[in-house]
Amino acid sequence: MKTNTIQLPRPAWRPLVAATVFVSGLASALWSADGGSKPAWLSDLSVTAAQSYNSNVYGAEVSVPGFDPVADVESWVTTLSPKVTFDLKSALGIGDDAAISAFKVGYAGDYAFYWDDDAEDESHERHTITFALKTKSGAWSTTWDNAFLWVDGSESTPRYLRNSAYGNAMARERREQFQDRAKFGIRYDDEQWFLRAVGNLLHYDLHTDHHVATGAYRGWQNFIDRHDANLGLDFGYKVQKDWAMTFGYRYGGQHQGRMAWDARSNSSTYHRLLVGVEGKLTPWLKADLTIGPDFRRYTADVRGINEKNHTWLHTEGSLTADLSKEDSLTLTHKVWHWVSSTGLTAYRDSTYLLTYRHKFSSAFSASVGARASGSDYDAPATRKDWLFGGSLGVKYDFSKQLSLTADYVYVDTHNRLDEVIYPDRDFDQNLFTVAVRWAL
């Protein structure tokens, strides 16, 4: 059970000091490097310094009277992001003829400082440890990937009077928590077909305080632990050399934590049948798409959702078109059923992303993007939120070591229910960022 203490404001100097230490180490490495090159066992060593302006930190248009404001809170944000990746295959002296084709571990940090007084508790640090291993021996190959994230943030939460699902999600990602994303694959290839065993894990372990959201804790956001895990098998038929049709099955489960004062949960198990296509359909078009039914059984004795058995649509994937040597267009999407981070309910989570990239030269490139996301909640929640957004980014490489980026992101959320009955759930947000990256 979570504690009920109120955390004091986070010291603003912590992310700055941590980043300064890393920058000093990077400068020393650059100074001592032979001709600016890095050793073979060091895949990446870099630091990025970014300055951002966020027009709506909490994603809210109204505040709870008598508590810290969340409506239209603006803030400058300074973020320092170190990154280091070690090539263990090279470090251990593993030759190219060995079964291990790639073996890397890494660290990536984001130390973010919010300058506005009404947003200072949003200062936080993100520490991500990555692991990647690939092997190949004859017809057999394996992939193992894991990204473990620790967010060193506040254990208290903003107070929302009324909010969008996307507003409190932005705040949630800055709270104290652990996240883990893992996947593996074991594949056997024949000339005309392949067989692949797969596994996936998505885990959220939130460490925020819990309170009944009334009285002195009116508007409090109670974030719970949740995870999704599955195992399965894919059969692929190679229609042509570079692409295949796939037929898959997944068995998995989702867990949703409970509040101490409410026994409802939407934990479930599922059987998922998938058909898909993957590979290069043409020399310029690459696909990785799956779609199929998700047969869900909600297993909790006290459920939020009404019936035990449901069938949902599950689809995800990407299409990438290389329009020319300088131009590419990518469409990604995912539609699935997922348990809510605030407990009690589940929802259909839909995301669609379209990104166009153009290279003006070897040093100068730009991108334009569009996004649409939907959160359609099951009972007992009464919520149907959508987010629409656009982005524009440019990048200039002064050298292999130094680059400059500038990005703009616009977000506009909409409540698709009756505004008279459910008012003040919409918000918009402008995010401007300028960043400098220095790499060895």
C-alpha cells in the first residue's frame, strides 16, 4: 500500500549537477580521444542540452479552487540528456564468426528542470538502462531486447478538477515510478517459411501516494500498477524473398492494481489470433502489420467492466515508403485494449502517426508529422477523449560530433461527450524545443 505523505518540492539543482558531471566526463573523453574517434567497444557517447517552452504543463483548462493551479500553467524547461552505449561483443573480443552478432548495453538519462514556480514539482530525472542481444547460427536466430526505466520524480500528484485522459497522462509520466519493456524472439528459417516464438512485457510500477480524492485531497490522481505480458508463436509463409504473410497466436494477461478503498479491477487473460504481412513489398515500400481478434476474459471477482467475456480488435504496425533518396513517409498505428492507469476501468487505446522526412543535404534535414489518438473508456468511466496534433522539426549537423535541432509540437484534445454534462475536459498545448547534441 502506498504511503500518505506529502513530498516536499524537489531540489532544482539535482538534474543540473548530475548532467554537469556527465558533461565533464564527456569533455575529458573527447580531449583524450585519438583524433576524435571512439574505441570499438564504445558505440555511443553523447550529451544533448535542450531548452523548451511548454504552454500547458499539466494539460488542463481549470484548477481545483484552493489548491495549486494546474490550468494553463506555462514553463520553460531545461533538459540535459546523456547517453552511453557499450558494445560488449567488441569488448569481450567476440569475433564475427561467432553466433553472437550483436551484444550491447547502454544508459540514457533525461534530467529535466521546470523553471516556473507552479511547475517546479514537475522537475524529474529519467534513467533508462537498455540491453540488446542478437544471435544467429545456421537457420536459427534470436533477439533479446529490454529497456528498464526509473523515473526519479515527485510522489505527489497535481489536483485536477476536470481533465482529459491525456492531461493527467503527461503528469503521470513525470511521477516516481519504474517501467520495463522487454521482448524476445526465437526464429527458425526454412527456404519457404519460418517459425518464430515470441514474448513481450510492458510493466508500470507507480510509486505515487494514494488518497481518497475528497476534502483535503480533492482532485488527487491515484495512479496504480499495471502490466501486460504475452507469449506466442508465428508462422510465416515467404510469398517472395523479401516479404511474408504471417499467422500468429498470443496467450497473455493484463493486471490492474486496486485502490485500498475500492476492490474493482479489470485484470484479464486473453487469446489473440493475428494475421499479418512483414518485409519489403517493393524495393521502396516496407511493411510490418498485424490485425486480429482479442478474446478477453476478465478474471477479477469484483470487476469494473460489466461482463466477463469480450472480443476486442487488436492491430498494430507500420508502413515505410522510401519515396526517393531524400524523402521518406512512415505511417504507424496501434489499436488495443489496455487497463487504465487510474484504476477501476479499461479502455480502447488508439494511436495513428504519420511522419514525412526530407534531406536537403547530407547535413540539413527536416520532418513534418501528424498524430491522432483516442481513449474510449469502458464502464464505470464516462469518458471518450481524442487528441490531435502536429509537429515540425529541423536538424543541422555541423560535424559528426555536433548537431542542432529545433522542434515544434502542437496538441489539441477534444472531449467527444456532451460538453454541457462533461465540461472543461479539452485543452491545447504548444511545445517549442531547441537542442544541441555533442557526441564522441
